[in-house]
Amino acid sequence: MSDEALLRLGARVAEVEALYACLLDAPGPAAERRALLELAGAGARLAELACVSVGHDATVRRPTDRKRTAARPRTHRRIAWAQRGADWIIARAGGRAA
């Protein structure tokens, strides 16, 4: 592995360590959540660079690459979850609804 590749990996590791330190010093839940998201992105970038450094062609999916969907209220998510559960139970019972 070249010196340049090792230097880049070292910089990514330092980024992860710094963001972890920020997470430990987060003053509240909102700051903690932001720090965790940044740490996740940095970890994904480190993993991707490590894969590329050894010639592995695996792509690492970053949390920030996902399309953001419109947020649904918690009650809507719970209703959808309950409906899927009910559909599963009905399917397991042979389609017979009581």
C-alpha cells in the first residue's frame, strides 16, 4: 500500500475519532443525534476508502445517500404496522377472517 493511501486512511480514522469525541461531549439529545449521523457518514467514508485501497469493488451505502421520504406521523406508522401484522395473521390463518 502506498504512503498516500496510508495517509488518506489515517486522515479518515482521525476524522472518525474526532467525531466520536464530539459525540461524547454532546450537550443534549439533538446534538448527540447530529454527532451520530456525522459519525455514521465518516465511518462509511472510511469503509469505502479501505475497500478501494485493497481493490475491492464493493460500494458502501452511506446514510446520507438515501432519498428522504416525507415524514409520517408516529400514529400513521403504527397504523401501517398494525395493518401489516393483521394481514400476516389472516394469511397464516388461511385467509379466514373472524
